[in-house]
Amino acid sequence: MISKDCKIHNSVKITSPVNLYGCTLKKDVFVGPFVEIQKDALIDEGTRVQSHTFICSEVTVGKNCFIGHGVMFINDTFSNNSINFSGPYEKTIIENNVIIGSNATILPVKIVSGVIIGAGSVVTKDILEPGKYAGNPAKKI
């Protein structure tokens, strides 16, 4: 299902089934099967989103990024000890040329350009220096 509320460039390649609603997909984006991208998420030019990935509201992914299989983005850290059903949600910013390995979990953070996140890592804090990060919580290696 693709919602009429999405802004999808005509060069985008989508492998169904997917759930896309209210998101923006820019030029030359690839979206694999079983992906959900929610309202107010933006995926910039040349980025690949592999299968079984969940990109929630308020996530921005920059240009030429690679999001591995089964990556989960989180926009509510339950900081008030309850579920936030209606927002506002916390923002996540992934800059350009970032690689996120399969099954990583990304909390509401900023990740600068030129970062590699290892498979299975959990990113709990901003990553402000390019490099390789892995673990739970993810640390520079």
C-alpha cells in the first residue's frame, strides 16, 4: 500500500509489499520489501532501505546512505513512563553517506556523515564524529 500522502520521486524503486504513508522519498531511493516508512519521514537521494526495516515518523535519512535489513528506528523513548500515541515525537537525523548494519536499533539521535554502524548495534546517543561504531550501546571502535 502506498498512501496518496507520500511524495515519491519517479525514479524511486519499491519492492512490494511495503507500508508507506505521509513520507518523502527523493530521487533514486530504493525501498525493499516488508518496509514501513511513516508520516513525516524523509529519505534523501540515492539511499537504499533494505527489507524488514521500520522507519518511524520524524526520521530524516541523508543522501547515499545504506540502511540494512531489519533496522528499527525509535521515536519515543517512553521518558514520561507512558506510550506517546499522538506525538510530538522525537527526531532522528542521519546525515549523508551513513551505513547502518542489519538489525541495528536507532533511538532518537543525530548521526553525522561518514559513520558506519555495526550489525545488531543499539545507538542510544548522538554520534558526532565519523568512524565505525558497534555494540550495545554503540561505541566507536
